Amino acid sequence: MDRNDKLLLVQQAAQMVRRNVGKVIVGKEEVVDLLTVALLCEGHVLFEDVPGIGKTTLAKTLSRSLGCSFQRIQFTPDLLPSDITGITFYNQKKGEFEFRPGPLLAQIVLADEINRATPRTQSALLEAMEERQVTIERETMVLPRPFMVIATQNPVELEGTFPLPEAQLDRFFIRLRLNYPDKQEERQILQRFKEEQPLQDLQAVLSADALLEMQGLIRKVYISAGLEGYIVDIVQATRHHDGIELGVSPRGSLALYRASQAYAAVHGRTFVLPDDIKKLAPHILSHRMIATNQLRLHGHIMENILEEIVHSIAVPVE
């Protein structure tokens, strides 16, 4: 099987995941595709949205579809780092020390209301997200693969929260919003959940091993030199924009590069288009920038600023 045929398997797998998630989640196909892109790029996801719109259900449905282990952590101000990484305790019956793993040692971890935890606990998550490992009492434990953190935070309720520092925001591969369903979708939700919970009978459609293989395949997607320059121009523009205090880091440019490869593969292509980069840039880059105080006072959100930057840069013609 040649490279092109193997890449087509990525599209087929993405379609299976989309259909399976669609048995539980009404609509939101584009969000599911972007979640799949993050999975293929071994990235983490930050959901910024109001409570009650299905973030937890979506995370559970995704883990069920992949046959991956799943754990949910409810972040609170009294949560300690050991509560999420695990502890070593003395077993009096056996007369020896034992390790009790925390919920972080799963393949898909839902960090619910992550901004309610103290910075100390947030930083314990940092090593796991970046290094794919945790250190407990000077011993390092490698996390299972695939490994993804899906974090949520409420953008409205700020009392009793600890805003994520820029260093941790930069480690989230993509930021997404589910948004409210429209009238037709909400009617479908009522019909689907009125008698049973469809999540209970959901079966896996893709194995973890198959996903790991596809994570290597997406790096074979062709991206031209012109589009590489296009990505660099967008990132450089964020660092010289009058309304941006802190621009996108090199980690952000690499994330956009990888995401465009995965997005192309998910849609059945072996090459990246300029529209892929335009589509992904707000989701991949906006949370990696800090606007000036003047723009924040005028209500300019980073997605709007980024879209202005993207549209101001000429698309390469080859």
C-alpha cells in the first residue's frame, strides 16, 4: 500500500469517528473533526464555553469511540497535585509501599473547570501535557499513548478562579467552543435523550494502536514551500501587530503546520491548501497571543484580530 492509499485510511477513520460520535452528540461535526485533528497531532484541547452544552459527554463519547481509557477530574481550589498524579502509600497488610495511580494516568483525561485549581495543581498538569510523563517522589512514570487532555473552563464565571498562565495556555494545541445548539438541534437532543442514554451502548470504531499509526502518517502530507512561508508570515505578523502585546511562539507555528497536515488528511487530501491554514489559524493561534490593554477595553477578541491578520497576508500562488 503506497503513501496515498495509507493517507486515505485517515479520512475513513475520521468519518467513522464522526459518525459514531454523532450517535450521541447532535450536530457539531466540525468540532469533532477538529478534535480528531488534535488527536492525530498528539495535542491537547481547551474548551471555553458555558456549562451544560455537552463538553463532558463529547469527551466520554470520543474515548468510547477509540476504545481508550477515560478519567474525569473536577478541578477545585483544594485539589492537590498528588490528587491527580497519584500517591505512594504503605500497605500494612503486605508490609510494603504501593503506588496508587491518579486519574492523570489515563489515555483521555477531562480536566473540568481547570481554572478553578490553584497554580500549583495546574503546574502538575504541565509536565504531563508537554513531556507525556509525571514525576512522583523523584520517580518518573511515562504516560500511556495516545494521551490527550481535554480541559474546560467557563469564560463567564470568574469568581474563585485562577486564570491559566500564558505558559500553560501555549501547551494547548487547540481552543474550541461548542456554542449553543440551534432550534432544530435542540429538538433532536430532546428526542434522542428522552428515553435512554445512547452513550451506554456505544462501541469503539478505532483502536488506540490504529490511531498511533495514523499519527505518524499525517506527517507525510505534502505542504509546499510557499505555504510554509505563509504560516511563517502569519506568525511573524502577530509579533509586530500594534494591538498585540505578545505574539505567537514557535510552538504555535509548528502546531499550525501539523494541524494543517492532519486537517488535509481528515478531508481525504494528500496535500495542504491555503484554506486549511485559514480555517485552523483562529483555533490554533488565538489563545497564544495577548492583546494590548487598549484593545481589550474596546472588546476586540483575539479571533477577530487574527482573522484580520490572516486576510491581510497574500496567499501564495504556485
